[in-house]
Amino acid sequence: MDRGPWLLVALVVLWGDGREGVPWGPTRCMPIPQAMALCHDIGYTEMQLPNLLDHDTTAEAIQQSASWLPLLARECHPDARLFLCSLFAPVCLDRVIYPCRSLCEAVRASCAPVMACYGYPWPAILHCGRFPTGHGLCVAAVSNGSRPSRPLPRASCRDCELQDTRSSKEVLDTLCASNFAVKVRLSRRNGSSSGPSDCDLDSRLEVLKAGPLSPGELAPTLRRWLQLDATCVHNLLRGRHAGTYVLCGEVQGHRLLVTTAYAWSQGHRNLQLAVRRWRHHQCPE
């Protein structure tokens, strides 16, 4: 017997008023295709079509679900994939099992601000009011009631695209305008490329400008930044195992906001020259 569907059923909450799921209309069970990266290997192997978003074919479900992969890369909520797959690839049962409204609201609260950074509103088709409040069967949050293993990211609306160094003066002006500046080496743990959160900060840290933080506070604050700003870290590494960077930005309370990033390499002579001159550079008043 295929045990996969029961992995999801274990996440379903049955509330005490005796209601059950809504019976399906004409549907069919289909294997979740490997090309459906959003939901392949989610924990069960077959999905219902049409799905809960009225996609009639696997090709349509694959195409529409792919647009959500960049949001998952932001790691905006630990249950975002579960929520989306309960709609794009609902488990093949004889009853409709919608996501719980509380699951939708939790994912929306964390992910909608990130989407807004890129000009996308939370879509009406995912309006949380259409999902059950806790009457009958619904897919509940896995992380509900447990402390997240890492902090949820906040939307910074900045992607840390690497900047060109057209002149050493331009770099020096950026350093002067920034609240903090550091030269750091980032690397993936054990060569992993599975996600931005699998990154480490090298112990060798060159503080160019500490701002309101003491030099000793910068390293732990940078490690927290590694956890919070997944897209920024992903864009810096660009699939590489490791790299050295000059990061500039602002200190906001106990959080860093990286606003400018440069890749440190032999070809970037303007950057190297600016960093050498920085110790003796006088910023304009």
C-alpha cells in the first residue's frame, strides 16, 4: 500500500463538530511529476486533478506552480511549501481537504511583505477567508506551537546585487555614506547548495566601519543577517561554494541592512585600492 498520502493526513486537524471534508466532483489521481519542483517529494506521490486552483492538467499545474519557487527561495515561512502544495497538488483522497485558515494567515503574514517588495500583492485566489476556520478537516501548520529553528526573514526589498567598481572614489564615497562596512568571506556548509541558510561566515572578518556597533558585535550580527536575508546571500554567492565580499549598509537596531555589495577578486583593482586607502581617508563633513 502506498503510505505517502498518510504523511499528509497526519498533518490534518479534525475538529469536534463531526463535519468531514467536502466530496470531490469528477476527478482523477495523477503522479506528482518530477518537473513540478514546488511539490515533488513533498511526502506523498499522487495529486488530484483538477486541483484546488482549478488547474485541469499537470502541465498547467507545473507552469503555474513554478512562479512560486522564487518566494520559497526567500524562506519566508517554514510552512509555505506545505500551504502551496495543498492547493497546487492536493493529496489524492475521496474528500477535499483545504488548508486551514490559520495556516494561510501565518504564511501570508510572513510572505506577503516579501512579495510586496517585488510589486506582487497577495493573490485573491489565495484569500484566506475561503479556507476553513477549524470546522471539519483541514491541513494544519507543521510548525504551529513549535519554535522556528531559524528567525523568519523580514522584507528588506533589497536583493544585494553585486555592484561594479568604476572608480576607487566611488567606493570610498559609498563607504563614507554607509553606517557599517566589512570585508567577509562566505561559504556553503559542506559544499551544500540546498539553500541560502546553509551558509557560514568565516572567522576572519575585516571591519572597515563598525558604526554604532562594537567590532565584537559585528560578527554575531552578521550571522543573524545570514539567517534573515536569504535572497541577499543567494545573490551574492550565485551558485558558488564560497566568495569574499565587501558589504556596506545600515545598522537598524540589532539588525543589519546590506545596501551595497562588492565581490573581492584580483580583477577589481578599484575596490582593492579603495580599501587600502580607507584607513587614511577623510570623509567629507
